[in-house]
Amino acid sequence: MRVLLVVNLLLLLIGIGYAFRITEFLEQFVDSGHRNSERQSTDVSDQIVPVFAIAFFASLVNSLLFMNSATTTTAEEEWHWCYLDPSCGAASWPDNVPACAGMKQSPIDIVTTGVTQLSETTPLSFTKYDEVRVMVLENTVEHNDDRSKLDRDVTDNELKNNGHTAQLDVNVLGDGIGRLSGGPLSGEYQVLQLHFHWGKDDTRGSEHTYDGREYPIELHVVHVRSDLANDVATALATTHGLAVTGFMFEVDTVDNAALKPLTDALKNIVNSDDKIPFVNSGFRLDSLLDGVAPISGATTPYSTYSGSLTTPTCNEVVHWINFLTPLKISSAQLADFRTLMDGKGKNVYDNYRPPQPLNGRTVTHYMA
């Protein structure tokens, strides 16, 4: 900015100098024998110099105003949340998004030892998850940059990569399919999408921790309250407008067959913005969750609490349900997630937010 001002002032001085040269040139066309020639010469100088100065200063003011506007716009557009860069990582989120400094933030450390487990009044229910079909698999900004697009904005049935997390968007084929209800919930919720958080190695990667223990990868299945399914913007401003079921994975010696269609497909979307058709992949959400969630049998122990989205804009509208029995995944399948690349050509990993303060919230535990 200072350099530009100096340059503009130099141009002003040079311009004034040339303005006087212009008057000398114009004087050649004035009648030298006329008795008023001296006055005319003075008039020419008096007219040209002020006009030049006014035009220059108008241009200078316009340039400064434009620079200020452009600088402000650029500064606003430059910041975007991330995980690994300190300038945009999780520690910086509250400075740029005030909601991320709220009192009901997620994830948290869930203490499971020495707690009282309650019995369900109404069993937790996953209705018709066998009919849920995943339309799109993508490497994307979690929940999308535009929060209004948390709803199923799916038209192309493709597997995509645009550089942040492996996310699967769900196609609902009819009423009652993919409904979550019962347990601690006061109403019904409709499945929207699912996504993963993973670490650089097999020792870390989950967002929530259990008694301080980290898991290598965590799955979130996002649901919207059924009466707000067509108005997700309102759901994002409504207490418990969303319900998210969280599942941990622990390392096994063999591949998880239910997860294999997904992990096998990741090699086709390594680069940011890659995409392939995925509707006929054979991936089944019910097969992946069965045995832990109540798909074909009883539920396993879980905890529940009021929290937030785990990425900006950190809306405190989530009813969290975290299953305490982990699913299985092999080291080779975990490595498949780490092959995804972001928009800067770097591997995607450690895409998780650390646990946030509980701030007096109650975490309720339910037994099987």
C-alpha cells in the first residue's frame, strides 16, 4: 500500500511537469503577435494543470478505494478451515467462526468407566436400512462448504474426490427408509450422508475418544429430523435438528468385507475432483453396521449427548449417539483412505478435530 502511494505521488510530479510542457507546445498555435498572447499562455497553463491534477487525484482515490475493497474481499475469501495448517487448523476455528467457541462443541472424550447405564424405554430403531442406497462417494469438504447443501443434492450418481474426506450421499427411495428413532430421540430422523475421519497411522484418527483412547478411523452417519428433511437450513438452526450416529473401527487382521466395495473404489478417486459412478458398487450400509447397530438384532451399548457439527460452522444442533462396540477394519483398508489427495497434491490424513470441553454437559449411557 505504501509503495503504491509513493508511486502515485511520483507520477503526479511527473504529470505536472509534462502538463507545463504541453502548455509550451500549445503556445505555438497561439498568435505570437497578439497583444494578449502572454495572457493566453497563462490561461492555458491555468486550465491544463488543474484539470490534470483533478483527474489524477480522482484516479488515485478510486484506486485506493478499489484496493481497500479488494484487500477486504481477498482476506475474507482466503481463510478456509482445515486440519493440519496452523493458520486454518482446529485451534484457529474459534477465531474465525465464533460458533466454534460455543459451550456445546463436539467431539468429546466419552468416559465409559464407572458410569451408570440406563435401560431404554423405547428401543433404538434403524428402520429399513437394508433399503438405503448410496448414490455418491466423494472426497469432499465434510458436510459441504454450503451448509444448506447438507441435504441430498445428488443428481449424477458418481464417486467423487475433491480433497477433504470420504463422504457418501444417500438416496432415499421411499417413506420410512433409513429412519432413526427410539432410544434417547424424541422423534424420527432421516439418513442424509455418511463420512469418515482417519489418522496418518493406525494409532489415531477418531474424533471422539473413549476413556482417552483414540481409534484409527471414525464413521459418522448424519440424519436430519424428518419434519425438516426438506428444510435443512432450518434444521441447522434447531436444537437437535440433526442426529449423528458415530462408529469406531479397530484394526483386524482381515479385511472388512462390508467395507471392501468402498475401500476398493478409493483408488479410482485419488486425485482431488476425481469422480466415478458408484450407484451399483454393491456397498450396503446395513451390512456394515449390523452387529453393532440394531439392524437385524438388538443394539449394543451406546452413549448420547448434545453437541455440534465437528467442522465449521460448528452448529450446536446435533444429538450424538456413539456406539461403544467398535467395527472392524484391516490395516490395508486404512491405508486405502490415506491414498486420497487434497487440492494441493498432499495425502489426506489426520482430518479430525480434537475433543472439546464437556462444559457440564451430561453424557448418558444405555446398556444393550
